[in-house]
Amino acid sequence: MAKLNIDKQESDFLNSTISHWEKHHLVDAKQAEALRNSYEVKGFDWMRLAKYSIWVALFCGAIAIGSLIVDDAVINWIKNLYDTPDIVISILSAVTAVGLFYLGRKREKQYPEKVFSNEATIFLGVFFTASCIAYLGKTFDNGSGHYSILFLVSVFVYGFLAYRMGSRLIWLFALVSLGSWFGTETGYQTNWALYFLGMNYPLRFVLFGLILVSTCHLLKGKKWFAYFWELTYVVGMLYLFMSLWLLSIFGNYGSLDMWWQIKQISLFYWGIISAVVAGAFMLYGLKFKDVIAREFGITFLIIFLYTKYFEYFWDHTNKTLFFAILALSFWLIGRKAEKIWNINTETESLPENN
């Protein structure tokens, strides 16, 4: 039997797992040795190289297209195509998107090991789907400026495609489109005023993130949603905590001009609220073994604290002392984390009581 070729991190995980099984007599020494001999550490992480190469290729391709567009000959050609009806461009984009989705789906079945190139094909399909919806919107535009409807259409289109194709990548774009729809729709409903129901954009998205996270908890355990549950939960937490972070800096001010006129110390209560929310999620994650809630809570609690530290002390502290304090604080955090890790390790190593 050919050995499984894995990277070092996966090897370390398997080694510790097999050692745990052997120690607690779930497998005997012979079985443990056979399991250890069934895999080997790869000499080079080709999968990671493939992943980064594919994304660099897409990025360079976008630059190449941009460079091509600024070429005089291409600009003249585009001018000749200026009168092309929007509906024609929408249809061509739709046909291209369908072709790319079909190709990506076919490649996933024929070459399941080519994960990143298959995802790149799906990504291009998503791009042309967005182009199709945008030009379809231009076709039926009546000058109302209500383009948030296009984002809402994108949510349903991407959601349907993600569900039918079982693609988390497309589902991610559905969630991004959902956030874009919420932001633009609340702006449109107020005629692009600074506030919606007394809330600026960061505060609105705090509410949006809370709704998304709450929805995830309501749908937890639903079989039809299980494949997308974790990604939706993570994106909801990102919406929530990134908005809280911006809120802790800018408060509920709708414009930068208004924000520049106030002292940052006057917004301290937003920082306290953000820290309390992060602490609550951290404690919830620790109590109920919710890894996502715990990691987001801990990470953003530290981010909130250091953001306030920079805001209040950067201008009034000697820079040598400032960074010395930062270094000391991070060292203490690291030592505390190491101590907790060692306690957990020692606890796991203790023999079970009979």
C-alpha cells in the first residue's frame, strides 16, 4: 500500500493522536506502529504552492487585462463597442458564466485533486455572473438609483448556484452580496443620508452581524444548511466584530468631518461596549466549546484593547517606552498562553481514574 503523503503539521497531529490512542489502550503498540508507517511527511508543500500560484495567476491576469484596456488600440476598439446593447453584454456574460460553471463542475468530478484550479474556474464564473446581473440592471434602469436590488438579485442567484453546486466559494459571494444589499438598501431608503434609524454604517452592520450570527444559531443542526453553516457563522462574526472595531474608533458619527471635531476620549464608551461583547463571546466559546466564538472573542478583545492603547497613549508616550510596554504586554500574553497550554497538556497526560 502506498504511503499517504502529508505535510508536517498534519503529521504532527496524527502522531499526537496515535500516541494518545496508544496511551489509553485504544490501539496496541503494533497497530500504532503500523499507523505511523502508513504516512510520510512530504518534502515540499506543493498544495500550498499550487494555491498561491493559482491566485497569483488570477491577480496577474487582472493586471494584464487592466494593462490591455489602457492600450490605445484597445481603447479605440472598446469605443467601437460602446453602442453594444447592455442586454447583449448581459446575455454574453450569462453564457460565459454558465460555460465556466459547467466546466468547473465537470473538472471537480474528473479531477477532484485539482482543488485550486477548479476553484479558479468557479471564481471566473462568479465574476461573469456579476457582470451579467450588472448589465441586466443597466438594461432595465429607470434612473431611480435603486441599484441595491442588483445585490439582492445576486444573493438569490449565488445562493441557488451554491446550493445546487455545493460550492462554499459561491456561498461566500452570496454572503458578501447580502451585506452589500443591506448597506446600499439602508442608504437608498434614507436618500443616502448619514444615518438610518439613527445609526451610521458601522452601527448598522453591528446589527446586521448580530442578525446573521443569531440566524446561524437558529439553523444549527439543520441538515440542509450544515454544509454552509460554519462559513456563514465565520462571515457573520467578521461582519459583527469588524463593525464593532470601526464603531470603537469612529463612534456613531456619520462623517469624517464631524469625527475630526471631537476628542477620541469622548468615544471611550464604544470601546467598552465592544470589549464587553468580545469578552461575552469569549466566555460563551469557553463554556460551550464553541471554537469560533472563543477565537473571535479573544482575538478582537486584544485588538480592541490595543486600538484604544494606540489612540490614547501614542501621542503622549515616549516611543521607546511605548514599544517596550507593547513588547512586555505581548510577552506576558504569550507566557500566559504557554502556561494554559502546558496545564492542558499535563491534564491530558494524567492517567485516568479507574
